[in-house]
Amino acid sequence: MVDSDELRKTLRQKDMPLEGALLFAAAQYNNSYQGDLGKSILNIEVASPAELRFAMLLVGLNKSPENLFSRSFSNSQIIGDLNSHPDSLVAQYSVWATCENPHMGIGELRLPLRDIECHPANVRGWVYQLLTSDAETARRYNEYLIFGSEDSSSEAREGLSIGIRDIFFDSIERLVLDWFDDEETPSIRNRLLEHMAHNAQRYPPYATPVMDIYRTANTGSLLRARIEAAARSTPLALDLRKMALQIESEDLFARMDRPAKEAIKNQHGMKQRTPKAASTRLENTTVRANAAKVLIVTALPKETAAVKATLDVRERVGVVDDPNFYELGVFHDEAGHERAILLATSGMGTLNASALASNAIRSFPNLQHVIVVGIAGGCPNPEKPDEHVRLGDIVISDETGILASDFVKETREGREIRSFPQKPSAKLLGMANHMRSEAILGRHPWRDIVSSVLKDRLPDYRRPASETDILHEGAAVVAHPQRADVANPIVHSGGIAASDTLQKNPVQRDELRDRFKVRAVEMEASGIQHASWAQGKDVFVIRGICDYCDDHKSDVWQQYASLVAAAYARSLIEEMPIEWF
């Protein structure tokens, strides 16, 4: 850190050459030694651990020459060789340097990701940061991000939260929200909050936890400042500012003596908010929730957002000793009737769905109908145009029932499904048949709901271009049968197959279609069916089709498919006799 000329003079007096670890240490703090570095080549085969550690610090700080280790190869081509160096600190420093250097990324890493849990927590954290260096890389390694969010070490999770803060890709929202609910380390929660604040415009449900925590944070606190900084230049920034002004106003009234407070409130026509009013409102919400007859279950945040967008009114509901989070929603039909429903998100998989349904039915014993709403893979049948399911179509339960397709027996002869399909709700099946007859007469209320939501609430959920609806058979593209109206979804009824295995096998898909009359494949219905059947409740499934259960699966149609399923669910509920509520 001293003047470079003074250092050189001192070293000469001590007969110490300016090279190796000493040179690398000096170069960290003073750019005067770049010429010396350029003349130095550090052979990683013979260099001491101390030299290699200091060299890694230089590389990480981006202060090393491009060919520190070899005249023939760049640092980025060499550094991965040090990931498995016998000196554990050298190995760790090499991963850190790869993470810190802006010109390096996951491509320079030579640690097998499948063995990531074998490495120290700090290394895992740096690897997670490399996996989140940009949105496309993070999307590609999403399964490792999920693993990282559940890492037992807060240091490793901290690294992942640093990487996630500034990126966004479709499907990251479920990872972030699930992680945020379970995370206990304040610094990690804060980074996840910053991610949500920065990306609330892309995924509106992020705004709810951000606003809730911002509201309870102290005025002028660092937490508020971080949220405000993350939301800067987004629409959420204005909402936060409005909330801050409102809270300041309420604090002002709280500090005033009662006569002055009442005088100002009366002058401005402001209604007094009392603990009694809040208690009454809470009591009313609880009473209405306990009286609800219909529960809508979704698995993904994008599905939940679609259902919320169809509601006219919604309020949050919690129950003691029930880990689920519910929303009380209200539909107002054309006749002015009000239908109250409960909405809850289970997470993916039959076990999560079964646990949610069991808790919900126990907490709200008046529930009669459980409706599963969201996306699924479709079972196309181009040889039978009337049964051909396409992207954006809707598949609903019919008498064929719900099939647990992963309840199997493995034999030498192959895989045998041992599940017997369970029939859906007879009442809701009757309502669906009624809607089918109305559709023949030209009445499709769900289409109006889709149009209204796209216009006012979820413009990003619009229907993708028809050209993206491509059906493959192996590597070949298969033509869809001609359809008179390709701009609107067709409603199919048939069997629903559910399992905890993500289906990407078109051969098994077609077997389910031909043997069990399955029209859609998903991951929650059988778990909900079992839990509900055990307590005497009806189940009905509504799925928007977003892929064809093959290797060409993508997220392009997921938002639109979520919306059409939610719109059909509202239409179905509005068709139910008001006496059922």
C-alpha cells in the first residue's frame, strides 16, 4: 500500500525480489505493478499454495493480466483446473475468483454440479451465484436453484439469494415465494424481498408480501430503503410512496390529542378507524369463510394469479393450526347474487395437494366442492379431430374420472397401472353438461371473462400466436386437424391423469389416452381426490392445456392456459344454483 518506488527500494535493501506471492499481494492494492505482472508466468503445477491463493485474489478482482498462468492459454481456460487443487483453500479461491470476475461464468467451472452438496458451504454459495449470473443460465439450471433454496447452510443460501436478486425468468416466482415463506435468515429474506420488489411488474402477486412487510417496517429503516431502491423506476414505487404517506398521516393523527384529531378528521370527512371496526371486519371475513361451500385449489403462483384476476372481491384468511394461506373471494353474477369461494395454493405434486385439501376441509367443514384449477399437458389425437386436444384448450372432468397414473406395478413384462379412476363430483359434472348445452346455443361466458381480465388485469396472459402450437411425432411435425375457430379454446371432457412424475413421454401419454380415455395429464388431482373422498367431499378438475407432454414442452402457453382454466371455473361457479351457497 506504500509508494511503489519506496517498496522496491525497501525490498532491494532486504534482498527480497518482487515476485511470486509478494508481487501478487502488492498488485491487489496498487496498479503500478501491472508491468511486473505481465512479465510473470505462474506455473500452477509447481507454484506454492500461497502464490496460487494470491493469484486467485487477483483474478477475482479482475486485476491480473490475461495470461497470468500461461502464454498460450487465458486465465479463464486455466482457472477451472484449480477447482480440484489438493490445497482446499486454493480450490475454494478458484471458485470464488470465477464467481467474482465479471468476464467468467459457469462455463469456466469444472466442478460436477451433481456433487455440489459435497463441497463446503461457501463454495456452494459461489456456485449458486454462477448459476444465476443471467436469466437464461438460471432457467437452464432451475433444478439446482430449487436444491440451493433448500440448502441446510444459510451461507450457501445467501449466495443463491445474491444471484437471484436481479434476475427474472418464467417459473422463478414459485421458487422465490416458497423459499420466502420458509426462510428464517433476515439477510436472505431481504434479498428475496428486493427481487420481488424489482419484479412485481412482471409478476404482480409479488407486490403483496412486499407491501405487507413495507407497511410493518419502521419509518426510515434500512429495510424500507432497500425495498424502495429495488422498486425504483417500477409502478410499485408509486404504491410504496402512497403507503408511506398514508402511514405518516396516521402517525400524525396518533400523536395528536383526541379533540384536535377528531376536528381534523371531521373537517376532511375522514372516517374514524377503531379497533372495534377492524375486529368486526375480521369477524365478518371469518364467518363468510366458514360458510363457503367451494374451494378452488391451484398449484402454481401463475395459476393463482389467474384465479385472483377473475374475482370481484378478495380478502386474506388464516386459521390457527392450519399452515395453509387462504383467500376469500367473491363472484358477483349478472343477477346480482354473490357467490363466496375460498382459494388456496398447494404447490406442485400429489402429496402437497393432498395435505392442503385435508387441512382445508378440516378448517372449513362446510366446504362441499373442491375444484382443481390450473395448467396441464394435453393428449392430442390428430387422427380423431373431435377428440384432438390443442394448446389453449380446456379439459374438464367427466365420468371417466381421475387416474393416479403413478400407482403402478413394475414387472418383467413392463409397467402396469393399478389405479382405478375415481369419478368427479356428480353435481359439478351436471353443471358442466349444462354449460356444454349452452355452448351449443352459442353462449360461452368464459370467453368474456378472459377478454375482461386481459384488458384490465393481466395483459401478459394473452393467447400466444397460433404458429407456436406445434405438435411433434418424434422429430417430425404433425399437422393439426382443421378447426373452424382456432382463436378460442374448445372445452373437452375426459379422464384426468395425475402423478408426481413430470410427464414428457409421448408414448405413455398416448397409452393413457387410448386405454383410459385421458385428455389431460397433471400432478395434483389424484392427491386432492383421495383426501376429499375420505371426508365425503366432491372434486372437479379444470385444466388449461399448455404443452403436449413431450420433449418439446415449454412455458410459452402456461399463462394463457392458466387464465382460460380460471375463467371456466368462474363460469361454472356462476352457473351453480344460488341455493347451493
